[in-house]
Amino acid sequence: MSDEKDAAFNTYTANWVSRIDSMNNSLILVAGGVMSITIGAFLSATPPSLDGCSATQIRIAWALLAVSLACSIMLKFTLVISGAMVLKGWEKKVKVNEGGRIIIDSPKWIHIIAWLLGSSAALFCIIGFGLISVGAGSLL
């Protein structure tokens, strides 16, 4: 590809990732908001009374919203992993100190801690979504 086509491709890719992230943020906002509102209604002093069919529908909805939130978190985490892979591939192609370039990076142990913390945060968040969904469903 020519430099112009490379730049256009890279711009399109960056815009595409931005659109994915924007859509994902909307999903998180809507799913999390609906779960918060409905859970709040059942934790109030006078929870609404529901028939068996409605209670089942809400249980299924909470489970689906929890899965949606978990998938959204995993999508964000996957985009982070993708970006890290691109960065590492790029670092291998750039020669340090060639043409005045210097790669500034943190120590490897910081990377390991960051990946452990990020992975743990995503995993615990997903488990939390599942548990809150099950717990909320048991209120019915």
C-alpha cells in the first residue's frame, strides 16, 4: 500500500474502534441502568407484586442484561489486549535509537501487575454481574 492508503486505512481502523467503543458504552449504560432501576424497585419498602409469568420474564431479563454487561466488559478487555498486541508488534519493527527514535516503556513487572489487575477486575466484574442477577431474581 502507498503511504496515503496506509494513512486512510489506519484512520478508518481508529474510527471503527471508536465506534465500537461508543456502542459498547451505550450498551453498558442501558443494561446497567435497567438493572439498577428494576433492582431498586424490588428492594424498596413496597415492592411490586408480580404474577409467576412476569417474575419469570424479569428473571430472564436480569440474566440477559447481566450477560450483556459481562460481554461488554470482555469486549473492552479484548480491545485492550488487541491494542497491546499491536503495540508489541510495532515495537519489534521500530529499531531503538535508529533515526533518533527511543522507545520509552515501563518495566516488565509493572506490565505483569497491570495485566493481573485488569484481568482480575474484568473477571470479578463478570462474576458480580452474574451474582447480582441471580440474587435479584431470587427476590421475586
